[in-house]
Amino acid sequence: MSMLICLKAWAKNKSITTLKRLRAMKSPGKTQTKKVQESKASGSDGNDHGRIVSLATGDECLDTTQLNQLEQSFREWAEDSRRSDVRLSRQRILLIFLLIRYTGAKLSEVLALNPFEDIDWIRHTVVFRGSALDPREVQISQALSSEIRDTLGNPPFQQESGTALNLDPGFVRRKFYERAQACGFHKQLGGPETIRKARAVELMRSNMPLPAVQMILGHSTPSLTSAYVSFSKEEIQLVAKRFMEKESLRKTSARNSFYAKIQSITRGDIQTRVDLTTIDGHPLTTVITNDSLERLGLRQGRLITAEVKAPWVILQGGENDPASSAENRFKGILTKITRGKINTECVVRISDATEICAIISSAGDLLLQLHEGDGVWVLFNCFSVVLHVD
């Protein structure tokens, strides 16, 4: 494996000598590793959850934010054609990407799938039959399962049955490279093998138990884990299911809740400024106390949830960037107005995946000027953003 994955002792009575023995198990001759921290490939800092995830020098992969940027590129590309045959071909590539992205499977495993037989739409699992005696079952989220089923329900896919994903591997790789370059990444970072590796790193940094990660990727259990943990296949499947559903909820950003990556931390005497980038690319700024910074264990590169209460959100009309001291400002479309006697709820969509809710006074003059479909600005200051860690 190109990754060296070490675990700090799970219990307090595990001695430091145990950790040294684990590190000594690394095979000789491999490249010297470096701790991935604050780098382009970092999805989290090495101290998160008591776990260290290291990559070999020069062996970087995309982090969660970049993976989602790549996924969005695939989705837009898949729909960007007037020709039905071209859209069909691109939808195949998108399905292959999504399966590798969320199952960590090899390209050859995905191309060999019969999606009509190997995906369980009720249990939301994918069965990879690399070995007839020991097929590997991988959990996916309900949302992804439903999306794949709906796509395969289109007549062109129905006609092809078990060969729906049977494409030339070289052709698939070229399309993966093109999407990576379209996002401004080096093409190799978008290769199927590198995305598989990125998925493994992503799962580890999100605190999924190592045995579950190994089961998903089809790796044999190394001795460094078997000494500490013992999970049944059913227990690991349950862990994976809960994780996938939680991850799916993060991607479909609930109103006023943003899943984001910490870009920078500026510490002052009393308070600290934290700059983030949301999972769909929006900049977000918050100011918290220095005590909260330490208590939450925040580090550059860590993934975290940011939340803004609806009464703290201000709306302003107009096309131009408003003259306001609010650090956080987003332009969107007013999609829903629910009027009440005292307060009115307004919902603004700022991207395909994110809506922001504002509660304003029903007696305000602004409300008389707002209509569904209007373009509006959403504003809130840095002190209105609350951070949560898993």
C-alpha cells in the first residue's frame, strides 16, 4: 500500500512501546513518509480523532473538498450536451465515477458490475464479485442508491442490461483525467486508482474504524489492527451504513448548516478568526473564543460543520454587492416565502446543494419588496456562525 496508516492506542493503558512496535512493522525500502498537515492533499490534520494518516512524499491525493469539486464537474459535464447519445455516454462515466468515489472500488471491479443484479436497492449495497467464493459487499448511502437506480431506469440503460457499465478502461481513464484538469488539478489526481486511494484517506480521516475501511476496499486485515479490534462482518456493515448516511446528509447541506474545511486560523489575544470553505466552494468566516479553539481541537485542514441561526440572517435586494460590514455574503434566489403574523420565513437558494433560511419581521418594509424568484443577498456577520465537531 502507498499509505502508511498508524493508530494511536485506543485505551489509556496502551503504552508508547506498542506504538513504536506498530511503526516498526512498516516494510523496509519504502519511501520516507511525511505527515500530511496543512498541505493541498490534506483533508484533516494528523491529530484528529487520535489518528495519524500519512502519505508517501510525492504521493498526494485529493481531499474531500476537492473530491466534491470533481464530482460537481462530472455532473455538469454529464448534462452539458443536447445529443441524447452523448448524454448517455457521459452518464455512464458519471456512474462509474460515483461508484469509485463512494465505494473505493477498483476500476476493473466497477466495469465488471452488472448493476441490475449487483446493487441491492433495498439494503443500499453494492456487491463486487472479484472472487466468486468471497464477493465483497459495500454499503452506499440511500441517496446514492436512489440516484443510480433512477439513472438506470432510463430506457437506454434498460436495453443494455448487464453491460451498462462495460466500457473501455482506457477511455474511462481519459475522461477522468479530463475532468480533473477541468478543475485545475493535475490529471493524475483524477485517475481511478488515485480516487480510490483518496476515498481510503477520506474514510480514515473521518474516523471510520480501520476494519470497516479495509472491508470496503477489499484489503486483508493487517496485524496492527487485529491486535486491538475485533468486529463481526455484520457489525462492520452497520458501522459503514451509519457512516455513509451521515456523509450523505453532510453533502445535501441542510438549511443554514454548512459542511466546510478550515482554510486558515488567525489567533488573537482573546478571540480567533477561522476562515472556511464550504463543501460547494463558498467562503465562510467565523470568530470564536480562544478557549473554543482549543476545546474543539481545530486545526487547518480539518472538516467541520458551521451553523447559522435563521434570525441572524439578513436579506438585501439588488444586483450589486451590498455595502455592509457583514463578513459573510452570498447571492442567491428567493425560492420560498412563508408569511406569519409576527415573523416571515424566507428561503434563499445559493447553490444546487445549499439553501439558507432567514426569519424576518412580518411588519418590516423589506418584506413588501420581496417576491419569490427575486435575486437577493444573504448577509450574516462572523459572530453569528457556530462551529460543531463530530
